[in-house]
Amino acid sequence: MMMTRANATRAASAKDGSLQISAGVPSSQQQKRQSNPSMKFVGVALCIMAGVLYLQPREYYSPADGMARENLRDKDSHCLFVVSKLYGNHSASRMNATLNWYKKITLESIRMAARFSGERFDYIGAVVWAEGSYATEALSLKKLGDADVPDIHVDSVEGLNQLFPSILQNKFCDIASMVRIDADDMLSPFAFENIRWAWKNNRCTSTKACAQVAGTKKSTKIVLAPLTDKGQLKCLIASDNNPYFASAGLSVTLPVRILLQHFDDKIVCFGNHVKLFHKLREKMKGLGLQVDSYQLLGHAFLPMTPLSGHFNHSNPFISRFGPLQNCKLSYLVAELGEDLGNIIWNAREAVPNLTVEEWKQNGFVRAIWKSSS
């Protein structure tokens, strides 16, 4: 069934005449995608691409009526994997808070994007790469599969690397996409649709030797403090530009034939996510592929809670974006749309209330704390 965007528009870029995809505000009444209950997912090593031909990033707005997207479902079998990483040696209370937040925020946004993508993908799966103390604790996530995301695979990178090729072959996938999302961030309802649209409109001279990176430089950050003693949610929503493609929702897409051909080269990309976009393009050089790049608007959202190293734990109601305010459901819906707004509102009691010591277990915080002491 064809999905349409509520408020998407088409416009030319002021700088270079290129176009952009804008997600608009989704409707919660979209029909659910019918998933194959036998589908499993994984998706680790897909971060592999390179480019002898560098095509400058393009930006697109989607057609308002969605009619131009009728060809998004055609003969090629497109499989998509969403990968998050849980790592570190954390206390039991912090691990519980992290896993609970992933369930209520990240996983719910993945399910929503799967529903909104309709039948454009033959397979959509989510993967948790678990290391450190999470290698055992995160196994509980496997029980959370549903109609939208039937199975949740949790394993080390070695285990995922063994499983990933077999799933691609068993599902007879022609095209594969990997979507990178941190375990505390959110995808747009139209994230998967954007990825399919971008691939169908790639500029490679031949899709047989094509790799594509799609992501955003402009993200919406949502600062969330734990509930007050009166049960109030404090928040702040602001746009933030990233000089690189933000890792939240960054995807790579290429033919499965190429992926399997180079899989033994250990072409995985789970290193530093800050410059992931540029690292992917460097990897593409070695494979001799053409690389096309897209910027997507409204593609991902970055909640900031005490789990984030950037959260100001010493004064959680003041952030670098300004003072936080009382945050009601009506405000979230007005700023983020009905679906995303409701996800955050329903998760408000799960905003972690960490102690200072639990906050310092974040590797980024420890590095900053050490340098300032």
C-alpha cells in the first residue's frame, strides 16, 4: 500500500540547485506493514563501500502527493538492517537504564519506520552489537520481536559477521542497506522510505558497481531531564548542524553481490561514528565503486539524557542549547509530529536518573573529566 507524506514539499537548494528530501509530519493512522514472521535480521558488516568516482552530496525534497514513489517497489529484493551498539563495563543500574531506554525510544522508532515503509523492503531487521558487560545483559532484547521487527539479534561482532552473509543469501536479497543508529537515538518515520527513494534515484552510471551513503547534517536534538518530583518532564528541542554527516540514521546501500564478494576483506565500519561518512567514502576507494551521497532532512532525532556524555549532569536543567522548559504532550506533538511525540511522551518515566558516578561511566565523560582534572 502506498504511503504519502503529510507535509513534504519540493524545492531547489539555494546553494547549488540540488533538491532535498524532507520527511514532513507523519500521520499515526498509516497502515501497518505486513511482515514475514520468518524474517530474522542482522546487519553488521555492510559498511563497506568505496568510490573512485566521487559524486557531490545531493539534497532532495519528496513529492507532496507521493505519486512519484510508485516505482519504489519493483523487481529487486531490497533488504535493510538497523545496527546499534551497546558496549562498556557499566553498573547493573546503568545497564538497566540503557536497555530500557533503547526499548522505549530507539526500538520503537525502528518499528515505526518499518510500518511507514509499507512493502518496499523484502526484509527489515534490527541488530544489537553487544560488548563488555552488555554481552550478557542485552540478550533479553531477543524476546522483543513483533510484527514489524520479528526478531532482534544480539551478538558480538564476530558472531554477527558469521550470520550476516547467510541471511542475505537465505533471503535472496539483491540490494542491502545498513542503517547506523546509536542505542539512544531515534529514526524518522520516513527514514527507510527515504533510503529506498535515494537508492532508486542514484546517479551511478551502473548500479552493479554503485555504493550509496544517505544521511543528514542537520539533526533535531531533544534534551530530556528526568521527571521532577512533581512528575513534570523538562525538555528542549533544537536543531543542530554537524560538519559531517551525523551518524544517526546514516545508511549505506549497495548490491549484495558486491558485499559478499568483499566480505572477507573485513570491511566493517564500527569504529568512531563521528566521521563515519568520510570513513565510508575512503573504504569505497579500495573497492573501486562509484559512490553517490544524499542528504536527507528530518531523517533522525537525537535525544540527550543523562546517558549522553554531552548532558550537563551537574545542572541538568541548563544545556548548551538553553534552559529546559516544562514539556507537555501537546508541545512534543507540535514540534515532532504525532508519532514521535507520543513515543517520547510514553517513555518519559524511562528518562534515566543516574547518579554522578553512573554518569561518569560514559567513556566520553571519563575522557573529559580526566583532561580537566
